[in-house]
Amino acid sequence: MHRMANKTNLTMAFILLFCALTSHAQQSHIGHLVGNAKHGKALYQRYCIFCHGAQGDGNGDSAPYLDPKPRDFTKATFKCRSTPSGDLPLDSDLYDTITRGVHASGMPSWRPLLRQDRTDLVAYIKTFSPRFQEEQPVAPIQIPSEPPTSPDSVKRGGQLFQSMNCGLCHGKEGRGNGPSAASLTDTRGYPIRPFDLTSGTRLKCGDSDTGIFRDLTTGLDGTPMPSFASALKPDQIWDLVHYVATLRAASK
Amino acid sequence: MKIKDMKTRCVWLAVVVVSATLTCGRWLTSAAAADTSSSGSVTGMVKFDGNPPKASRIDMSSDPNCKSGASTAMTEDVVAGANGSLENVVVFVADGLEGRTFQPPAQPAVLEQKGCSYRPHVVAIQANQKLNVVNSDATTHNIHPMPANNRESNMIQPPGVPLDLTFAREEIAIPVKCNVHPWMRGYIAVFKHPYFAVTGKDGGFELKDLPPGTYTITAWHGKLGTQSQKVTVGAGQNPKLDFVFKQ
């Protein structure tokens, strides 16, 4: 009898664990908001399906006319993240991309949608890849506070720009015209241009200094832009940020 | 008196533990030894039939720090020897090990970037085995594996900075490239078992310590596709198997 009760308890525990695990993938959390994938699906079919497709594979009806191509959610590879290269994004990363939009692409800002709606969309987008169920969420990268910029920091950053071979893609002066630029493709094989840092246009994943620090640390997955996390110390990444700021300022 | 008692107990305990360890250890080694003696290996050659396509020179002038390798650097799409031996072919057990699981080896595999090329051109590892990526060049590389069934990462690697990669799932094979040096191409083959080999200059391969059974052996080449053959391995038998690729 006692054994039976134990068994029932164990079964219950497993069912609860299963529910917890599966519901985790169907949900999203932004602050105190909890996203609902079912509601997210209805929104997706109204707003997102034309580009990202019914299967979430980026093959919607408009996709052939778009450059860069809409994101393929089934691979769960995302450019704009706060997590290390290769890891899944946080809910807030997907939410921020939906809210901000992706500059110089077909992805508009969805800020006009309610916060709850955007949170629901995040929950639904996570259902397209089993990775969100299989993999544990990882901690975001640390961004230490920014030291003030200085001529020395900019100088060190310029040296890093050269020694890290940034110029081979972004060009010696950061114009996006390095010798390897023409060869670059994204993971799906479509041509992709390195960012022209002197163009004065907005960056894809947000424009602040901390945003650039984050991009350099995480890399933009699915593109040729690598992560500098294991190669540079935070102070060096700040130097690089300060140097890039001078390239960008020159255009203004 | 009591202390003496405890001492005796301790001595007895030590004797029991030591003898148990010895017996178990001996039993384990004998089991492992028996396993090897009843297993066989598959050996053979991989050849290319016809005239292999000519390799072309790689222009590395965009990065002067690659120069050391530039004098000899050639494309590695098809590398065949004078007698037709085909290099860079992964030969592996594709079928016949169902229901068995294998631990990854503790020893890491090594992928070296030298002369702005990957050494070896094709590296084969077990799932979750560490792949030690080494940059022996005087320039910065980025190592960008582009898997279909594993997580995609992309790390920059300046000279001398260590970097380890692992892949959780079997995939034959993951193309890897360096975006800053677009001519750099290589492959990482990932297996869930240890029965694989990559052919070298002589085109030969050996799949060691295979338990008796019937297997599908597959040969994979990055440009020439795959071929499969069935083979039966008996205890202590070493069947031979050859593969011939054409363009």
C-alpha cells in the first residue's frame, strides 16, 4: 500500500515536471508579463506570416523579395542576443528585436502592439524550434560599466581593429569595403554586407555603446560577425567600442 | 583495549577494501581483454578513378600575415595521390551499432589553423569530445562552423588564444570556415561512436576493435559524395573493404 502511494507520488511528480518543462517552451516572461503561445499564434498569423511563413522557416510569400531574408525560426539562430555565441536568446532579446525592429531590413518596429501582444509573440516564436525545450536557458553576458573614452582608449581600439582583422571585412576605414567583404554570406548562403561603420545609419541590434559592447561580445549568430568573448578582455572591448564611435562620428 | 579493537577493525577493513578492489580490477581488465580478442577490424583503401581535377592556387594577398603559406597553398577540393589514393575521406560505421551508447574520449582532438588553412582539412571527432582549436598563424582568424544539426557558434581567435569547441549531436560533416579569410574551408565530422577514420595521403583506413556483427560502412567525401558497403565482422576477423570515387 505504502509502495503504491509512493509510486503514485512519483508519477505525479513526473507529470508535474513534464508540464513544467513543456509549458516553459510555450511561455515567455517579460518583466511581470507572461506570454501565451496560443494568443501569440493568432497575432503571428495576422502580422508575421507573410514574411516568416506559416512554418516559421522564413519562407513566407514576401520572402523572395526581401534582402536580407526573414529569420528562420526553426533554427533558433538569432543575431541580436545578450547570450554567448551559439546559445539561445533570452525572451527579452526576442522581445527587444520585435519592439525595435531590425534597421536596414524588412523587419519593422512592432512597438505599436501592446506589450502583452509582443510577449505572446515571443512565446509563439519559441515553439518553432525544439531547442527551446531541449536546452537550458543560459545566463546573459556581463557588461561592466563603461570607462570614459579618451584618446588613448581610441588609439588602443584602433590597434585592435587592425590586429583583430576587422578591416578585412569592414574595410581599413570601416566603410564595409574590406577585401573579404564581397565573399561574405549568411548561414543560409545569401550574400551579406559587412556594416559600413561610417554610414551614420543605425545598427541592427541597437545603437548605444553598451549595445556595441554586447554585439562584439556575443557575435551576430547566423552571420560572419564573430564573438570576441574569449579573445579580448572587457577593457579591450570598450577600447574597440570607443574606436568604432570615432568612425561613426566622422559621418555626422 | 578499545583503541586496540578499533585498530584491528581498521586493519580488517583495509584488507577487505584492498582485496575487493584488486579482484574487481582484475575482473574488469579480463573482461576488457576478452572484448578486444573477440573483436575485429575493417581495413581498406579509398581511391579516385580517373584524372583528379587540378587544384588551383589560393590568392592570400589580402592578408600579408598569411604569406608564409601562400607559396604552396592550393585548393583542397579533391586531393589524390599519384596511384589514385584519395585523401580526406571519412570512413565510418553508419549502421549496425543500434542500441549501444559510447562515452566521448577524454583526449581532445586538434584542429590547427596554419598558413591560413585548416590542418587537417577534415577532422573527425566523437559527440561531446573536445575539439582543441589552435591558431598557429601570426594573424587573427574566426572559426565559424555551420552545422545543420548542432549549435552554430562563431568565435574570433587571435594568435595563441586557446579555444575549445564541442558538438552534441552526430553530423557528417559540419563545414567550417573563416570569414575574414574566405578561402579557408574545412570539415568537422561528428560521430556518436568511436568507429571512424579519415584517410591520409595513402588513402588507407582502419576501423579498429569492432565487435562481431554486420555493419554498413560508409565513405564520405566533401565534394564527391558518399558510398556505402555492407560487411560482416567475425571474432578476430579483419575483412578488407575498398571504395572507389569518380567525379
